Amino acid sequence: MGDSLNTLSATEAARKIATGELSAEALVRACLDRVSEREQTIGAWEFIDPDAVIAEAKLRDSEQPRGPLHGIPVGIKDIIDTADMPTRRGSPIYADNHPDADAACVAAIRSAGAIIIGKTVTTEFATFTPGKTVNPHNTAHTPGGSSSGSAAGVADFMTPIAYGTQTSGSVIRPSSFCGLCGFKPSFGAVSRQGVLTIVPSFDCVGYMARCFDDLSLTHRAVTCMPPLPLDDGLDRAPRIGICRSYQWPQADPASIKAFKTASQQLAAHGAHTEYISLPAHFAGLEAAHATIMDVALWQSLRRDYDEHRDMLSDRLRDRMERGMATNTDRFLEALALAAKCRTDIGLLLADWDGFLTPSAVGEAPEGLAITGVPTFNMVWTLLHLPCVTVPGLTGPSGLPVGVQLVTFHGGDLSLLALGKWLHARLT
């Protein structure tokens, strides 16, 4: 693809647009050409209107810069409302759903000058049942989920940035499978107004890009921070806890090798590293996540169950019915364990800049019936921590395998800087 405009990072494209070296229209047309060339193979998009996107790009070129994302195309996961595009939520129930307003996170990037290029494919209600999307690195493999189209669209150079959401591992895991930089901010950092919420106690909006500078650019625009350059690491040698977690026995050889390589690279480049063991009660968090999610699915989607039960997938119905049957005491115990561990993890992270932990069980699984399992993500999501996938490594099949960095709640910018530092040393 060489020097095609659609391969530019958002950061570089924004700089060129600001200096007049590049027009928003030229950038958008290059991305749309890539979509036209590859969409039939990749299946990243649920809705895209090229004429409307080009018209919006021309408008950006005719006006004064709105903000740091001026003229930059962004894909939006199709559970996030857009006033000018349908939001179908990965379900036939919502095939004709046309919101009358943008979600807050969409309004924020429009205000910063971004161009919404289209809606990306999501699994059913951002849960389990896949859509049509395949992995650009090998189309016989899943791209991961539930932010499937966002991951594939960015990885295949259709757009430099895309929104995802995460309830279990829906930003971090597909980023790992597709070789992207993925960022799930601290719980509560990004507004969920206008976003389908499945589990209110830990759902998050996040982003995918091909570099950490673009993640920082996006996050600063969304959260109304000044568009400052992202540091390359910290102003000193980082202190990283090597945390296999209680899920480590589920890692396959590809993930084990990637984790070992990343640990070695951290130490080789001056980081202070030490293996960290989580307290015994953290072993119950994976089960607690499942319990909370089952109940929340029933609570959040009950109207769809009551009115359109036959239009839900069998797996989603089963999980909802399990939630309906869950003993209230068990649900409250899961919530209490999560709350306790959130306090405890803050104390454990106090002496560290972050923990290194796997981002996925391994390479993207072959086949499209499932999107992989969020084994190495759900605990950190439940704990409300910011997380990033750091790409740069591959497994035995030649598919990407990322590693994950997590840090204390609120440490989002320092985590992005740390991710950028490690990314440069893995590629």
C-alpha cells in the first residue's frame, strides 16, 4: 500500500490538514477507496454512506479548524448512537432504529472536527453472537469481538481510528487479534450517554488505532483535554509488575511466548520488573464478572426478551435466563467482592507504574462462530482499571498476539505513554 493516504496515522493526517498539505476530502476519499476495495472481503461496516461522508469532508475543508481531529475519519461501533446514521446494535430487532441525537462521545469528536465515516459491525448487543466481520490478517479467523468491525476496519486501513466498547474484553481482545493499539479508559472517564449499556457497573467506551499517539489524540479530544503530544514513556525507568493473574493456566503457547518476550524487553530496556501475585480472593473475580453480567443482561435487555424473544440468539437467551434465575444473595456477593478488590488493587498498584498481563488467550481462533474468550480482560474491566493492548508480536500462525498493560484508576495518560514506550521496543 506504500504511501497511500489511508495508511497515515490520525496524528500525521491532522498535522498535514492543519498545515494545508492535505485536504480532508483527499483523506476521506482514500479511506473510502480502501473500503470499496476490501469491504466485500472484510465485512467491517454495518452502515456507510460515501456521498454523505465526502460532503462532510468538503465542509471541513471550507471552514476554520474545529479542533485537533479536524478532517479525521472515525468509525463508530454500532451500539453508539449517531443522529445521521442508524444504530442497529447487531440485532434484527433494531434494523430500523434511527436515533435523533449523537451519543456524547460522538458529539465530542464531531466538535473536535472528526468525520464519522460509518458504523462498524458489532456482535449481537455487543455480547456473543458474531456478525459478518473477518480478521484482515487471515480471513479464516475471527477479528475478535464485540468491537469486531472497529478492529478490522482500523487494521485493514479503512479508517485510522474507531470507537469500541468493553464489557468484558471487547476493545483489548480484538486489538490483540488484529495487531492494534487498543485503549479502554478508566471506568467513568468517557460518557456513556447514548451508548447501549449492558452492564452499567463496568461498561466503558474505548478506542482502537494503529499507534498510541492516535489513542492519546482521540482520548484528549473526547475528554476535552488540550491536544498535547504523547510522551514516549515516563521521565524515569518504569516500574512494571509482571502479573500472570489467576487466568494464566488458560494461556496457550502463543500468548505465553509473547508475554515472556515482552517481559524480557521491559527488563532489557531498563524497566524495573518483578513478578506479582494477586491475593487469593482475586481468584473469584472471573466468576463474579459472569454473575454480574448474567443479571445485568437480564435487567438491561428484558424488554427485548419480552417482546422479541425469538429474535435473540440462543446463547444470549440462555445467559439472560441464567441471570433471571440467579439468587439475589449471590449477585450481591459478587458486587461486594468486586468492590473490595477495587480497593485492594489500588493498594497493590501504589508502588508500580502498571502491571503487564496477557491480553488474550493466544492468536485469533480459526473460524467465525465465536470471537474468542475474554479470559484475560474481564477481571481488569471489572476492577475499573485503564487497560491498553500493546501490539508487535506474532504467534506460530503468523497472527498478531498483543500484551496488556493496566494501571491504577485515573492513570490513563501515563498508561498511554507507557504503552507507546513498550510498543516501540516490541516492533
